Amino acid sequence: MNEIIVFDRKLKKLHRDRAVGLLANHDFLLREATSRLTQHLEGISKEFQLALDLGGRGMIDVPPNIKKIIRTDASIKNRPQLVADEEFLPFKENSFDLILSLLSLHWVNDLPGALIQIRRILKGNGLFIGSMFGPETLSELRQAIMAAEMDAGISPRVSPFADIKTAAGLLQRAGFSMPVADAEKITVLYPDAYKLMHDLRGMGEGNALVKRRKNFTARGTMKKIGEKYREMFVDKEGLIPATFEIITLTGTRD
């Protein structure tokens, strides 16, 4: 494991636990990301005997060419077949023909180590496809927070994300052949910043940074963030945009 701990993994598990009952009302982004993830399987005639759903909360659709899939998640409340942490994969080498990961790897402290483990448990010629948030994600919210907290001192509230170049390099370092990273942006319009934050909590994507402020955010601060967000980004229809950048990683094991 990398000694630098950026994310509180126990808190992230708690966020996922709490989101289970709410997810159906906030899963639009996950459904869109699932669609884009499985598009990478279209046109592949190969039959995958055994696949792994790594932290996908059971949302990944199973195409006909996947004969069996094992679903894992860090939260038992998502009812996975196996509770597993992306940082400590409990599988033998050469176990899977295909590994899919839906928007979970951006919360991993040791991403290079996780990718090495993923490659290790793939069979020869096995395929990995994983999606994660990129650095443009919530860029508007990040700017609004900085503007609102400039005088009082800025607290880390939005996660750091690996960019596309870094992600591609990590795939290569992990030993994947034919490593590819591509990025797409999705813009969601909101009536206000509070609805955005409500959706983030409902998806289990709340702040889990170790260096976050541990006390609750004051109402005055939240109000100021909302005001700055609107002041800086409101459109002619009175809506504010929230950008989500999704980086998709693909690679195979020789």
C-alpha cells in the first residue's frame, strides 16, 4: 500500500451504506456511466466465461457474451456476492477473463497498486475496463467553494482526481498491454447548488478526504457557496451547470 492516505476508506464505505436506500432517486449519472462503460464491449465477439464487477453496486448490465459475473462491493448493503475492497482484492492470479469497474477507483488511495492487483487476477488475454471521475469533475463547485471560503480559509471539499495522461501512464506502469485512457464530459443542469450536493450524497459521492474539516459545514458557509456558484455560473434559464468528467481505462493482460 502507498503510505500516503488521501481518502478515509471507512467513511467512504459508510457513505455507500447510507446511499443504498436513496440510490434509485439519484442514480442517473451511474446509469449513464454504466451505458458508456458497456459500450466498450460492443463489437467484441469474444466470449467471457468469468467476469468481475468490481465495486459497481450491481448496476453494470451483463451482455450475452458474459457467461458468469461475480459482483463485489465494499458495502454489504449493496448485496454483492462478495464484499471486497478495491485496495485488497481477495482473488487468485489468473482468475477472470474480464474485469469491469464502475466509478469506484477514484476513491482508492493506492491506484497504481490497485491496477497491479487487477492485472494480476486477469487471465492471459483478459480485458479490464474501468471508469473513474477525472479532474474536470465538479470544477464549478470547486471554484465556488474557493470563492466562498477565500477569507476564512479553504477546506478540502472536492477530491483530487487523476487526469487522463496520468491514468494512461498508470495502466502502462501496472503492466497492461494496449493501455488506453479516454475522457468524456457530462454536464448536468441544476436549479441550485443544494440539489447538486443532495445528489452527490444520494450517490454516495460525499467528501471522504482525510484532511477535510471534521465539523459540520455552517449554514452560512453553505449559503455563501450556493450564492457564489449561482453568481459565477448561472445561465439564462436560471440553472447552474455541474461538470462530470468520466475517464475510461482499458487494457489487457498478455
